Amino acid sequence: MTRAMNHVPRLATAALIVLLMMARPSHAFLAHGRETTAVRSRLSLQAKKKAKPKPKKKGMNASSSGFGGAAAAPCPCGSGLGYAKCCGKLHKDPKAFASATAEQVVRARYSAYAKREVDFIVGSTHPLNKGFMSDIEHWKEQIRINCYDNFILNSCEIVEEEYEGEGDSQTAKVKFVAKMTQVDSREKSAFMETSTFERAGKHIANGAWLYKEGVIETAPGFPDAQEDEESDDDDSAVPEAHTAEPETVA
């Protein structure tokens, strides 16, 4: 009887040890064995594989994907350069605008409509332009209303550029073709314009070329706007906004 009672504590202790061992995670049994090193190595390798960056797809880089692509966005004028290195410089830097050629100002004005850079459109317009408004804020609002929002501006192709005179009396004439696509119908349209630029003195826009007037013509390869108006079709190839001042592109 006494021997049997002496075995009870031992049995209870043994049972408790078994229960504790069963409750531990299975890999805990390898805590001090050679297998532990193998498991840790495998887990470490898996972690490295998960942390390894995915290879970039061909043609994808910081300048063409994610937030990095914004700086390299193509310029609306169609020059082939990035916006920030092309018309964007004239829009943001008064010195770049002041030193730009008349052709560059034409491109910048075209891009300004695509980017809704209303301040630049106003700031690059000559005070003697017949569409110039003394109420600048009202003028800006009118431009926003007629900012070609229904069109995708595809490109501004320069046909010719010439300069006449010297000094403050010098004038520049730039002929260009503005191409665009109607957003809903996807119909392509274009117009040709010969723009006249003059400087208004160093005290205005640091002596930059300013848009004074423009003469609009039918673009080569596109139907004449007047013919469209006479036809039964109400959809003109050249929107009415093209012939309005100061909402012409240049």
C-alpha cells in the first residue's frame, strides 16, 4: 500500500511533463538539434525571397511609371520633349519666357490651352491685341470656359517663321497648324493660323514676344469650315472657338 502511494506523485509528475510537451509547438522540439539550423536557414531564405524586389518590366522606369512619370510627360505641342523641358519652362519661368523665340511662344500658348495655364495665355497676349481685356479676372474666366476642354490637343506643327524689322519695332510672324481630336466623336480637326508677335517693351513680360493678332485659314487636308456651315451637317471640322478672340491658340 505504501509503495503504491509513493508511485502516485511520480506518475502525476510524468503526466504533467507529457502534457506540457504536447502543448508546445512542433518545431520547438528541434530547439537544440541539427534540424534547427536547417529550418532557420530555410525560413531565412524564404524571407529573402519575399523581400527581393520584383524585376522591372521592360520599358518601365522611374520616368515612365508611378509618380516619377509626371516630370517626363510628353509636351502637348508635339515637340517630342518632356513637358517640363519644353513648354513647361515658359509656363513656370519668366526668364525662359522672356528669352524664348516667337515659335517657342506659339508652342507654349498651344500647350497652355492643353494644360489650362490661363495665366500664361493672358501674360503672353499683347496689350494691343483686340481681344485684350482690362478686367483680367473676367478675361481669365472667359478663357477657362473656352479652353478646348472637348478636345485633345495633339500637336502644333510649325510651318514657317519669319522676322521683320529691328529692335523694339521688330515683328515676328509664325504660321502653324494646330491639330486636335474631339473627345466624344474622336473626329480629327485642325486649323492653320499665321500669328503676329511683337514686344511691348522691357517693362512688360521682360520684353518677351507677345501675341498681337492672328489670321486663321483652313488647314491642308481638312474641309473648309465655311463649306461645313453651308452643309446639312452641323458638326464643323473646325470648332467655332478657333475663330474667336482671344481664344485662338496662338
